[in-house]
Amino acid sequence: MKRSTIWILTVVMAIALLGLLAMQIVYMEKMVAMRNSQFSEIVMRSLYSVSTMLEQNETKYFLDQDLAEAEQTYSGISQQSFNFSDRHEASIDTTLNAQDPANLRPANRNTLTDLNDSYQQKQEILKGQYLYQKSLLNEVILTILNHSSDRPIQERADSATVASYLRSELEFNGLTLPFEFAVVNRTNGVVYKTQGYSPMSQQDVYSLVLFPNDPKSKQNTLNVTFPNKSDYIFSSVKFLVPSLAFTFLLLGVFLYTISLAFKQKKLSEIKNDFINNMTHEFKTPISSISIAAQMLNDDSVRKSPEMLKHVSGVINDETKRLRFQVEKVLQLSLFDRKNATMRLEEEDANASIYSVINTFKLKVEKYGGHINADLDAEDPIINVDRMHFTNVIFNLLDNAVKYRRDDVPPELEVSTSNPDEDHIQIIVADNGIGMSREDLKRIFEKFYRVSTGNRHDVKGFGLGLAYVHKMIDLFGGSIRAESEINRGSKFIITLPLYK
């Protein structure tokens, strides 16, 4: 798959996933806003009902007070009026049963006249009572308007009554959350409050003025808060949380897949380079061996001892070179297995390193350089695989020569020391072309090769330092690199001593 195709798929999938995520977030915000609005409406409606009931209690208080006084004043008149009605009940029945008022005796006519006068008197009394009651109501209204605000708010709206009214109204409107409230005066001074009333912000407080007809200087406000409001609001949208979680999971899988696709693309390119390099590395010694074999078929070559020695030397050298390249390729198998086959044994690090230096010294001297060895570790005994350990040192020395500078001969420094009683430290330093900080971060990656600028004689598979890092890790040690451009590189290995 082309890199451009991967990028197009990445952009399309990213837009789709981000759009889906944005829609879910917007929907959740709207749901929260709507739920919050419904919550506020329910609370304010309940507060208005509580305020109305408190005003009704206020009116009932003054009515009861004035009616008690009225009953004391007119109890005698009411009793007299009802007794008068009882005394004349029989006369009313007799009169209504008479056949003709004209035939009544004079005495009876006088009785009917008295009855009519009594009814008129009673009507006047009832009319007077009605007018008085009307004036009484007017007086009650005036009293409420003028004197109700003089009563303490604790009497007009005591905490128990307010709590009871609030609870019943909120439950009637379908809200069963616990609440806290307080009554504050005009200057926000707390008149009384519940124990848990401590609002975090003004936005969490729902307020309504009690007895709004009171003078502004005497008005009091009822404040209500709900400690569990957030849980109540978000409980309505909690079903969206799994959806968001799955969306983020899908986004994470998508990003990982895209990253993996780019890595596979890069790995494919690296493997192509690896095959090209391997073909070139194998082609040269095979060609040399083939030419030498053809020369051996020549009788003149076989008859010349010097030429025969030269040809056999070429075959031997190229065979070693080919075998070395094959070993490097076989190192690749170590990265495809969880555990490499190791034969750990007690080894003298100083002796092993000295042996490698003696073998490699001729290659360094070929370019006019030399190797300085300071193998000063007093306790050099380590537990390693001898072949892999010598390969590690050989790879580091080979890289030092491979990435040498053209203007100065290669100078290699190899040293050992004991930084503490449990470890040995091995340092391989050179004066080569060095590496940048970006290269230092990746030099131990498989197939990664440091850029050599205009030089084209540096061949390899990008496995050397990756192999070194894996072996040191399997030995239970660590390796790090320090380098500066055109000033050389230094590799520091730390291994545990054999105990």
C-alpha cells in the first residue's frame, strides 16, 4: 500500500471518528442543559408554592385573630336573634295554615303584624352583621399590609414549616433529592439555616423572596441548595458514557492501527534495503571466489607457487568474509525468538577483549590507526556466552572503523574498570564521524542505520548495534552511547560480575 493511500485513509477515518465524537459530546451537553433547565423549573415552581402557602398562613393568622374579637363582641346579639326566631316559630306555622287573613280575629292580626316587624328587625340585624364582616375583612387586609412585616420572620416562616412545605412540594413535583436551605435578610445576613447549608457557588443557589409585598428594607429571601444536584443531572446522560468509552476505544485502536501500518510500511522499506545490501555483500565475495576458482583451472597458475598462494589466500579471505556476512544474517533470527540459545559460562572479560583486539588490530592499522587498550578491571570475571560476548566487542570495533573520518586515522580506545564491587564497565571509544542526538535515540533499533553523508563505502544490514543491545540485555547488563558530530562516539557497557 502506498504511503499516500495510508494518509488518505487516516484523514478520512480521523474525520469520521472526530465527527462522531463531537456529535456525542454536543448531544450530551444539550441533554445536561435541558435537564438542568427542568431541574431549575421544578425548584422555582416549588419555591413559589411554598411562598404562597406562607402568605396564606399569614392571612389565616390575622383572620383568626380578628374573628376571635368579633365573636366576643357579637355573641350576645347572635344569641338573642336566634331565640327570637324560636319563640315565634309556632305563630308562623299557625298563620301560614290560616285560610284567609281577613277572617282572622283582631288578636291574630296583631300577631301577624308583630311577626313582620320581627323579620324586618332580623333582616336589619343580619345586614348590619354583613356590613360589619365586610368592614372586618377590609381591616384585616389593611392590618396585613401595614403590620404583618413587623412580625419576626422566625414566626411568619419557622424553619420546620418551611422544611415541611419544601419537602412536600418537591416530592409532589417529582424531585426527591436531599436539600439544604437558609433564610437571609436584605443584607445577606443569615437569619437561620440548616446544618449542611454551605453552597460552593452562587450558581448552586435557588432564591425566592418571601412575602414580596413587604417593604424592601424588611424583605427576606429563601435560599435552597441541593448537594447531590450534579449526580442527579448527569444520571440522565450516564447511558452515553459507555458510548463515549467505546468511541475513545475505537479511536485508540484506529490510531494504533495507523501507527502499525506506518511501521509496517517503514519495515518493508528497510527490509528491501536489507535485501539489496545483503545481495551486494554476498555478491562481492562470491565473485572473488568464482574468479579465483577459474584461475586455479589455469595451468600457469598451478605451476606458479606464488600465484597459487595468492589465489588460495584470496579464496580464504573471501570465504571468511562470506562466513562473517552469513553470521550477521543469522543474527537476525535472535530477534524473532523470545529467548536466544545461550551457553553462559564464567569468562574473563579482560582476556576475551584482548583476544578480539589482537584479531582486529591489523584492520585498524590498515587505515593508519591503532587501538589503545587499558584493561584495568581488577575483577573481570563475568557470566556470559563467550561467542556472543566476543561478537559484541567485535561489532563495536567494526563500527568504529566503518564510521571513521577521512581526514584523521582511526584511534580506538578500549578500557575496563570496576565502578563498584558488583559490576564491570567496558568502554569502546573512537574519533569517528559521530552521531546526532536523533541518531542516538534510535541506534539500537533493528535495521536502523546512521546516515554517512556522501560516503557510499559503508555497508551493512543495520543489525550490529541492535544485536549488541539484545546480547547485553540477555547478559543482565546495560549499554548506552555518547557521541558528538565529527568528534567521535563512546559506548559504555555495564555488566554484573560473576558471583
